[in-house]
Amino acid sequence: MHTVAVLALDTVIPFDLSTPIEVFGRTRLPGGRPGYRVRVCAAAPQTDAGLFTIQAPWGLDGLADADTIIVPGISDVTRTVPDAVLDALRDAAADGTRIASICVGTFTLAAAGLLSGLRATTHWLAAGRLAECYPDIDVDPDVLYVDNGQILTSAGAAAGLDLCLHLIRRDYGSAVAADAARLSVMPLEREGGQAQFIVAEAPPTPRGSELEPLLLWLEENAKRELTLEDIAGRAGMSTRTLLRRFREQTGSTPLQWLHRTRVRQAQHLLETTGHSVERIAVQVGFGSPTAFRDRFKRVAGVSPQAYRKAFQ
């Protein structure tokens, strides 16, 4: 039987910890046999889980003969991971054990050096920090999980379910994975990646900068048909100068900034109104529904209709 070891570190996130325990623990093969043996392992007799303390029945030795190790996230990613834990993960990886992380558990794998040169994901709020701390990792904040074969990573919270179901499908096929998905009241495949869950905040307005009045004007006039020349004229600059200063002060271009503002406004309308996609395209300033759908999917990762279905 396939053994899954779930690693509980101090300040472990309870949701991340419980997800693999429940999903793998309830997986059944044809005939009703369990598909997995699940064990919870920890580095100490007691583990802080925030609102409660857990006593794991296995120590780090429980990782040694596991077929799969799942590393949940911890609430403080700046916390130093004990050397014994990192060594145990490195040893397991060297032995060919499959290792996967949930949410910010990616940071633990990164600290162990298991993600160097690989593509990985984590919760979108922590993706920037991961990329900054570990520049040798190709961080993709838009996907639900990344499968590198032996090493896998997933995004936040519910993406751990997606990862577990993916592993079940790898191990036992789609039929068993579909049954596990039904038990979890989850689709076996979710449309889009985690980009659809990222709050499209207002693009940054550099306070006190020479562009601040222009950016506030763009926010208020996003629904108008604006060209780069229109924006440059409002700023009293040549288009070349505008592009240079815009890049310096916002890290973007005027039209990229404008498109993101329009998508953010469209998300609000999709969530709070029953207006058609065509009407919303006009309301937020896109020249055509086709252009709107294309830009929306680039930013949010899903179509406007799929976004509305998920969030209205």
C-alpha cells in the first residue's frame, strides 16, 4: 500500500495539514480497499498548530520509508526550519521519494534546496517573497499546482485539494481520483489557475510623484476610448517621455495600467450586477466584447463568464 507521510512543523496551518489526511485517508480502490496508508510526522513530541497543539504519532523517522511526503504550510514563512527536518527531506529526495508542498510549504522545500532550478508555485500573496528569497526558482504565481515529477508544489488552501487529487490520479487513474473528488465535493479539474483568485487591486499610484494627477485621471476616465497620444496629451508630454517616466514610476506602460484598471472594474461589475458581458465591456471601456474577453482572461486566468460563475 502507498504510504503518505504528512509533515507537521511548528505553526503548521491546520487546513493544509488536514487536507492530505482527509483526501488520502478516504481514498478507496475498486472493491473498497484503502488506497493509502497515512501517517502524521513531526520533529518534536508536540507541535504548535496555532489554536491547538497536536501530538504526532510519528517522528521524522516516519519520512524515511514513505512513498510520498506532503509538506503543509506554516503561518510564519520566515521561521527557521530545523536542520533535522531539512536533512530528512534531502535524504528522502535523494532516495527518490515523491515530495509535495501545500501553500507556503513551498518555502520549506526551497530551504531544503529541493526546488533549485525548478518551476514552482505557492500562495499568490507569498509568490513575490519566494521569488525574492530564492531567485534560482522559477516562481509561477498563476497556477494551482506544478508537477516536476518527483517534486510538486501547490498554491494556497483549496489548491492543496487539487494537488492531492492530481497525485491520486497519477497513482491509481482517473476513476479512483474522480471518486475521491466526489467525496471532497470538488471537480477533478478546476477551470483556470489561481490568477482568478488574485484580487486585482488598483494599479499603484506613486503618491507625490509627477504622474499622480494623471493616474487619478485615468482611473476616473478608464471607460473612455483612450489612446497613448490622448494620455500623453493629458500629461503634457511626448509619448516617448511618457512611456519612459511611466515605466520608471509604475513599472508598467500607460496602456497596461489602463487595461488592468478596466479589468478590476469589470470584476466588480461581474460580481455585483447581472449585466451582460457585452454591456460590461462597453461600461469599462473596451472597444469590443472580443477584446474584453481576451484581456480579461490574460489578467484573471479565466473567461468573464467563468469568473462570474465562481464569484457572483
